Amino acid sequence: MTNAQLKNSIWRVPLICLIAGLLYIRCYVWIVLRFGVLAPGEINDTVGLLTDAGLLAAFMALGWLIFLQKQTRREVFISSSVVVVYGILLWALQLLTGSTTGPAAVIFMRLNTPLEWMEFPVALQLYLQNHLSISIPFLWFLRFFIPWLFVLFAEKDKQKTA
């Protein structure tokens, strides 16, 4: 793989994540309001969980179909790692600065846009805790590693034959 190919492929998964993040909240709100409202002010959290799972699967499939076909596992892993590192660094920076409220929190909220669509592990953790009294503390942290799932759809690396 040449440097030009690597430069062209490294931003594919971050682009997928940005587009998915911008579309996620609109799609989620529309679906949950359409199918999940039980009564005024009461939303079915099962619909929310299934919506999160469905949107995650849809964005993964569309991202692969549009941007990642013909990409090798190495290229996709490197591109996905950009988003994984970005998410963990953003979370750590927000935690270290204590920016959970006020104007700084709004900035972090905007910077979090490419990660918005990866809320399924958080929704699953809340669902398990509220309905089954099962608490898995680290489950929310798995959301940062979702971009690595794109590697499963990538082509196997081409072996060099000598």
C-alpha cells in the first residue's frame, strides 16, 4: 500500500462517523416519537433500545456499502482507530477538565457529534439495569470501540507473493 492510498483511506471511517452522527439524533427522535410514545411524557425504552440497535446496524451497513468496499482490513483498522482514539481522548479531556456543565460542556457535546450514533452499548446498559437489575459498569465504554467492527466487513489483506 502506498502513502497516497493510505492518505485517501484514513479519513473514510471518520467521515462515516461524522455523517452518521449528524443523522442519528434526527432519525432516533423521529422513530421514537413515531413508535415509542406510550402516553404524553412516557416513552417506551424498549423502542429506544431497538432504535439504537437498528440505527447502529444501518449506519454500519451503509458506511460499508458506500465508503469501505474494496478496502483492506489494515486500511479500515487504521481509519477506525482514528475514531477510537478521538473518542477516548475526548472523553478523557472532558473528564480531566471537569467540563460536564456550562459552555464547555456544550463544546464537548458538539465535538462528540461523530460518536453520537454509537449509543447502543449505553442504551443496553440502562435497559439491563432498569428492567433486569443487571449492572455491567464497563458496558458503556465499549461504544468507543464500535468503529473497529468495520474491520469485520473489510477485504482480507492481500498477501505479497515473492
